[in-house]
Amino acid sequence: MIFASGPVSAESLRDAIARRHGIVPPVIGVLTQVDLLSPADVSEPPYDDPEKQANIALALANLGVDSTFFSVVPNNSLGKSAVRSLRSN
């Protein structure tokens, strides 16, 4: 058995199992309680709210998961400026 005294990353867990058993297992993470993320009034799936989707993606990214989210911007000069700024970074 592999024991840890505190939180371990998925990568270190996979490495420990690979060293001990000679295989690299898939690791599945579960993000729970996304209904509590802001905005809290959007608490039932599907989470069609752009802010809720962005906060879920951010929570996944903080766990080290490659995450992407999309948002709708207005089709005006402000929206076009925002898109140009995002693409330049």
C-alpha cells in the first residue's frame, strides 16, 4: 500500500504506483460542490451561467487540470477590443 501523511499531487501518486507496480494508472479527479461556487444562486445543472462556468474552469485549473472556458462578449468595439487583448497575451 502507498500511504501519504498529507495531500499528494496526482503526478506524485502516479509515479509512486509506477515505481512499485510497473504501470502508470489513470487518475480521475472529481470536483465536488461546484454549486457553491460564485454565483451561488446558480445552483442547479446545467450551469449555463458564464461566470459559474469560468469559476468551475478556474477551480479545475487550480487543481492542475488543463481547462478552457469560453465567454460571449458583445459584438461592439468594447467586445472586439477585449478579444484583441486576450489574443495578444
